[in-house]
Amino acid sequence: MASAANPLLKDESLPLGTTREWRNPVSGNRGRITLLERFQYDYEGSTLPCRKLKYHTVIKNLADPYNLILQRCRIANGKWKIL
């Protein structure tokens, strides 16, 4: 899942609406992640680059998929944290 999300977080040239699919062959889980928005967030005197991503996740042996919208921002150490 992380390898699908990384380009959506880091690649500024990808258009909004870009979707990346992922699959875990060990667990059988799968899904897709869609870039919904780029924005900035002011936090304690810093402006953080942020992304809004939609996660659609299908867990093996569960009937209903999970759908989440998460906002992630890059903090000073370069990591992307959920806002």
C-alpha cells in the first residue's frame, strides 16, 4: 500500500484524480488510492505541503470494502503524517 501511495504524495506532476492500485499477495488484500487534493497547512509557523487521498481497501474474506479519506502532510523530517 505504501508503494502505491508514495508517488501520489511526492510527484507534483501527477494530476488530481490519479489512482494507483496495490495488492498484497501474502494476505490477499488489495485496493486503490486516489489523489484528491493538494493543499498547504500552516502549523506552528511552518507551512506544510499536504495531500488528500482516498483509500479503497478490500480485505480478503470481508464482504464490504473500507473507504477512507485521509489528509497527510510532510513534516520537517520528510515523513508524511496523517493530519
